[in-house]
Amino acid sequence: MSEKIPVTVLTGYLGAGKTTLLNRILTEPHGKKFAVVVNEFGEVGIDNDLVVGADEEVFEMNNGCICCTVRGDLIRIIEGLMRRKGRFDGIIVETTGLADPAPVAQTFFVDQDVAEKTRLDAVVTVVDAKWLGERLKDAPEARNQIAFADVIILNKIDLVSPDELAAVEAQIRAINPYATLHRTERSAVSLDAVLGRNAFDLDRILDIEPDFLEPGHHHHHSAEIGSVSITVPGDINPEKFMPWINEFTQTHGPDILRCKGILSFMNEPKRFVFQGVHMILDGDLQRDWKPDELRQSKMVFIGRKLDRAMIEKAVEATRA
Amino acid sequence: MSTAPHTSLTAHVMPIDIGEHVLRSGFIGPQPVLALADGQVVFVKEDGLTRIHPHGDAAILVAHIQHDLVLTGGEDGRVIRSQPDGSSSELGHEKGRWIDALTASPTGAMAWSTGKHITARDSKGEIRKREAPSTVQGLAFLPKGYRLAYSHYNGASLWFPNSEATPDSLEWKGSHIDISTSPDGRFVVTSMQENTLHGWRLSDKKDMRMSGYPAKIRSLSWSHDGEWLATSGAEAAVIWPFKDKDGPMGKPPRECGVRPAKITQVAFHPNALVLAIGYEDNCILLCRLTDAAELLVRVPVKGQGSITALSWDKTGKRMVFGTSEGAAGLLTLP
Ligand SMILES: [Zn+2]
């Protein structure tokens, strides 16, 4: 398990500071080597021995569902890279500003060969503090990239006023209150904020606490993409919950970008954790509930057109 | 599985110390050749190994070895032919790109691809180029004429490089990976992302679906008489009957070499219905189709990876193999 090569996905709009961040990762004295997969327009100015150009070919899986997609070129690139172990400690996949991060992320869960050798560490999205507001109006992919992120680098904060910064943060939090957010100038962020995040590792889902900038701001008016978080006191009946979550993600998969949960199942001393990308769900029992820990269940869904009332009602019906 | 002496050929295997992931194997006459993922081509000679680095520091991504031809494509975008005397010559250079697929015909035509771009080179060295609808994943020449089959997203295409005509398209939704043509030229078969095989009968483009595999099928081998197609991807070699007019349709496949380990490589003997089977635990068996008799070639050794290359020489007397962890060996039949 631990021998799997970690993969960091770097997304963000052109000019947000993605390449600057990438070069920081590559050149800081951490003693680690990376293989970098860049999109065909991004090869310029990357300071690394092992750079691979990718075509960003998104393939639908043969189940007829629009959200069940993988990056075909990435499967082939990773197969090629992984034959020569020892050349690198991690892989960084940079996507174009127009890319949807989901097919990249799903590749690491759907393709058996890729999943055997690598693990998705985190989706890192770089956004431009000055232009994000504009992007959110005209570019649905900018919204997607924020919704999907585990880590958001809010860059170029030196170009905006404190008020503008607060406004842009509120916009980000309206879409994704769960990602770790770093404010930067020239993408200057400590590398452990970006690498080694284990964001998809069930054992690392420790708590689910939204980070709302200020109370009230999370009901942002323009948010077609948003989040629904639910906390349920007491226990949940797994025999009711599991069929529901499966059915819910199968029917609403295209609209659910990410989900995460820590659940208290009845008669179960351990916490049940799950996480998902569109229709792909991963769940397992984790550590024991501590004696002084409040047994409750928390979950969050980030996506489009999520019906809070419907989800709340459905979850309520699974209580023990 | 028995390892009693009378069913074992393990004493006839000469180990070869390779040390790197073996990508592909083959023979130049009686001489085994191995293409390694780290970029080396190794000629196994009576008096030792000749190791060359035709791609410099770059990795080899694809290789094709047949008769007198050793062709490799690398991360450096180069397509290189290597000779047993240690020399090599560059046949193509796609700057800044990886070579994704590579093949050659028995008459010396070659083809390679990078992304959507295909280059075909006939036996005289004449180059033709073409762009596919999406990235080309597999290439294979048809047995007759100068005609190339290539697999891509949502199907495969058949192209006469010397003709201006639009390639003939074979459609089937999904991502097609490797491609193979039957020795009689009647069928084209691809392996797919969803652990299935897809086939077309070329006379009428009739589809054939061959499914039920737990893993991707990355090794295909036709029997010498063209009547059987052996495949990897399951815990048994799955062998489809292609003798009849409509191929395997409506017929169950044969299975042999059942073990609790997935098969990663299959290679039919060049003139007998005997299949060499390599497993993910680096075990190798020979299996005779007529009576399903099995012979052990290699006992699995922990830590030596999976069988990644397996091939017979022209006479069928010798077989060379290699693993993902750099083990290799040469079987000489008694
Ligand atoms: Zn789907």
C-alpha cells in the first residue's frame, strides 16, 4: 500500500500561477524527484528532467453514463512511467485551465492497473485572486475546479484589496467550504501544504469541519455548485444507509462532484468513513470511537443542484 | 500442480541476469533478444550478453522483435533499429513526444504512432503519415498487402498507406487498446479498457464481443494454423476458436493453465498446438491444447515480478522470457 507512488493533480486557470507553483515544487531543496505530466500547451518553462506531454483525452466508460470518465492518455503514461521505478518519488499531473478534474481523479480509482501502482494524493487548484470573480461568471470549469479541490491556492493576493480578498474567499467558500485554503503571492506556499496530503485516504479523513469565512456567507446567491453538509446525532443503521448512498450516488452521480463522511453505525465500535468522486464510492471502517467522543454522523456533498431538503430527509430516514 | 520430474522442464531453463523490467522478447535467428524498459536492448549470445543503449538515457516504451528486426520506440520520440553487432540506426524521430505504439510486418514494413499521428514506412523506406480520430493505442499489419490496422477510441481503422482512400472504419464504442489481426486476415481483434475483447469479421464488419475477464487483456497470441486465439487477463488462458466462418460467436472458449494467479503473457508455439503461459507470479507453464497436458517451465519466485515477455524462436525449440523485476531465462526443449 505505502509503496504506491503519490499523484498530485494541479488544476487552475491559465495565468493563475500554476506553472510558478509547479516550478516551486520541482526546484525547492526537498530531495524528491517528480515525473511531471503536462498538457500540450503547458510544456514551456518547466524545470524538470522527466516531463511528459499529455493530450487530455477523456474517455467515457462503457456504462453509458456521462460522469463515468477516465483520462485515456494518463493510463498509458502511467503504465510507461511505472515500468522504471526509482526514477521519481511522485507524479504531478498538470491540467489545462479548461479541464474538468473528475476524469483525472477517476482514472486512479477506475483503472485497475493504475490503482495498483499509484494513489491520488490530492487535487490542488490554483486561483487568481484578481480574476476569479470574472472567471466564475463566464467559465463553468473554474467553478468545477474549486468544487473539486482538496487544496486551494488563492494566489496573487497582493493585487487585490482586503475587501476584494474577503469577497473572493467568500465566493470560494460558497462552492467548497472543505478544501484547505492558502493565500499566496507568486504561488509561495510551503510544499507540505500541497504534497503528501492523502486527501483520498480513508484513514486520513479525521474530521469534517466546514471553513466558512463568516456566518451567512455560505449561502452565496450565484452558487449553482455548492455543498450540503449534514450532521446527525446518534447512530445510523448501515442496512438503510448503504443502499441509500449507493442509490443516491448512482442516480445523482453526474451532479455530485465529491462526497465525504464519517458515520456512527449502530452496534459498531469503529467509525465508518467514506469518500467519493461522482459515482465512485470508497468506504471502510476506520478507528474506534473514543470513549469521550460524541457519537454522531457527519457527511458533506459538493455538487450541482443538490437538494438539501431531500438529502436531509433521506439521511434522517436511515437513523437507527 | 505437480512438479514431478517427468512433467517439468525447469532443468532446461538457463537463467539470464537482466536486472531491469523486460518489455519485450524475441529471437534473431537462434539468438534471444530482450528490450528493457530502462532503454537497453540486450542480445543474448553464446559468450555472454551484448547490452546497448539505443535511446541513450531514455526509456523504451514499445518494441517489436521478429526475424532479423529489433525495433524500439522510446520516451525520446525516436524509433530505432538495433543490430546484434551493437550498432543501431534511427528510422524516425517525433520530437518531444512518446512513441505509443509500434509494429512491423514480416516483409519489413513498419509503423509507429505518437498521439493521433501514425507513420507508416514501407519496406523500401517510403514514409506515409496519417492522423487518427483520437490517440492510436495499437498497431498491427494485416497479413496480406500493405495494410495497417490501428485501434483508437470508439473503434479501429484499416489503412492502405499507399492509397489516398480514407481508411475503412470499424466502430465500437469505448477505448480500444491493443490490436491484432488473424493470420488469415479474416478477423481483427482489439482489447478494451473494460476488460473485454472486441472482434470484427472483415468480410461484413460483424461485431464479436468476448467478455468475462477480470483484468485487461494485454497479451494475444494466434496459433500457427490461425484457428485459435489465446488471451491473458484471467486465471486461465482463455482460448477462442476462430476456425469457423463466424469465428468464436456462440462458442465457448477453451481454458487451460488454471492457477490461482492471473495470466500476463501467452505465446503459441510456432508449429504445434502448444501454448506457453506466463503468470503474474512469474510462473510459466506449457499447455498442449489437444489433451490439456501441462508442463512446468518455471516455478514462481517471490519478488521477481510478473512475466512481461514470452516468445518462441522460429523452430519452436527455444523460448525466452522476462519479468517486470528483471529476471529472464531461456528454455531449450530437450
Ligand atoms: Zn457516472
